[in-house]
Amino acid sequence: MNTAQAKRVLEAALLCATQPVTVRDMRLLFDDALGADTLKVLLEELQLDWAERGLELVSVATGWRFQSRPELRIYLDKLNPEKPPKYTRAVMETLAIIAYRQPVTRGDMEDIRGVTINTQIIKQLEDRGWVEVIGHRESVGRPGLYATTRHFLDDLGLSSLDQLPLLTSVEGQAAVLASLNPPEEDATQASLSLEDAIEVAETVTAESLEKEEPPSIAQEIPDSAEGQHHD
């Protein structure tokens, strides 16, 4: 099989796949006749081939996939006007704490947020497949240590946590994650680009600093409301 044929096979497999395709699975397509280095070259060529098209080939945490370009989302949303459930500010800030400070215990999260975290918030994040317990801290009660999953990175279109922008405020971090969060049922349709998401986060942080007496998180989001979906 020549290079052109191999690239066609690879392209077809990626376009038809419902999940990201790993390099290991790509090698199975060719009975291990192509090595990882050769596949990387073919993937880079495919990225160039699709550079001016509506889809882009990207590397995420669990493999490679085609997805729509972020700037086209406003058009694609018209085909699916029903909006997915929105997560509360409390949920996104809890997710941001886990993502940026992992591994952390529930007590760590509560210390940072300054408010008790409803159990339903953690359950929402676990049910979505974004966080999981990876161990236990050797202290009283052996509390669970939470960290994000590879599925979380896939949904954000990232290949590693190193790609998360460096932001110090929890509000800014939560804004980035909310902006990058793709539609509930279609992770192959990108939302904002990482650059746009950072701009959103910087705006949120700036607006927060401009307030003379910013309300506390506990004031804005009563404990009874935490963990609920908002339309």
C-alpha cells in the first residue's frame, strides 16, 4: 500500500469513528505495517489537507478525531436549537478547583470556595464522566482525592492538562471551562476556541475586580440551589 492509499484509509477511519482513534488502533488498520512515526506524518498531512475546510483533525487525550471548527458553531447550532442543560456557577467553580489543583479532597474544595459543597455537585461531575476518585488522603477519615478524567479533556478538545490557560482566580478558571464546554450530546462540535475562552475568562475576572464590594459565592448561590440544572 502506498502513502496515498494509506492516508485515504486513515482519513476514512477517522471520519467514520464515533470516538477518538488511538495510534494503536490506527496501526491495526494496517496490520502493524505502519509505525507510529509514519502515522504521525500521515496525520500531519491530513491536518494540512483539511486546513481550509469546515472540519479539523485534532489530537485529544484519548486519540485523534475530526471535529467542526469553533467559528462555525453559530451556524451548526441552528440545526439543533434545543440547548443542553447549563451547569450552575457552583458546579463550574468546583470543576475548576479540581482541574487546576488536582488531586483535591472535598474539604480542600470547600476551603477554597468558602462554602459547603452539595453532594449533588460532585455527583453531577462524576455522572458526566469529568471527575473521579483516584485515591485517598492518609488523614482522618481517609477522604477521597478527586481528579479529572481523560474524557474531561476530550470534551474540552484538549490533549493534556498543560493546555489549560494559566489563570489564578477560580472565577476565571470556571469561565474558561464553561466557554470550552461543548454541547451535551455532540462532543465533535467544538464551542469556543481556547483563545476565545481565555478572553472570556479575562473579562469575567476584570469585571469581578471592578466591583467595589463583590458579593461572596455563598451569597450569590444558596446551598439549596447548588447542584441543580438551569435552563
